[in-house]
Amino acid sequence: MHIFFATDGSASARFAQAQILAMPWRSPVQLTVMTAVHVPPPPFTSFVSSAQQAFDAASVPLRREAEVRGEEVLAKARYALETSVASVATRMHT
């Protein structure tokens, strides 16, 4: 059996994770845990390339912070699930 679990680390996602752990699945169980990272585009359009470059430069730390948070969410889910299933794969989408 293969289970796909999308999580953002919220209380609702942790509840869903607990439900996955509580179910009597047929062995072997393979699980894919996915999270998504979103850094919004600029709230404006500009014909001035320096404005776009400034926004792009400012968004780099925001993107990295979001990716680090996504990696933490995946690591926590993997740790909680890997003892109960045969295989846990993780994915992060941007």
C-alpha cells in the first residue's frame, strides 16, 4: 500500500498524521510525505529592472526561510512515521 500525506505541520496535519498511524494498514506500507513552499510574487509590476532586481534580492532570504521551515516539517513527519511504516519518502514543492 502507498499513502500520500501532504502536511504543513499544523495541528490539523498532525491530527491526520495520527490517523495514519492509528489505522491497521496492510503491510508493507510505503508513505510519501509532501509539503509545499510558497514565496509570493511581487505585488506590483514594474518596467524598471532595478525594482525587480531589488525585489528578487529581498525574496532570497524569505525563500530560504520557507525552505528551512519546510525541511523541518518534513523531518518531524518522517521521524514520527518511519517507525510505523516500511518506507517514508519526502518531497518539497515550491
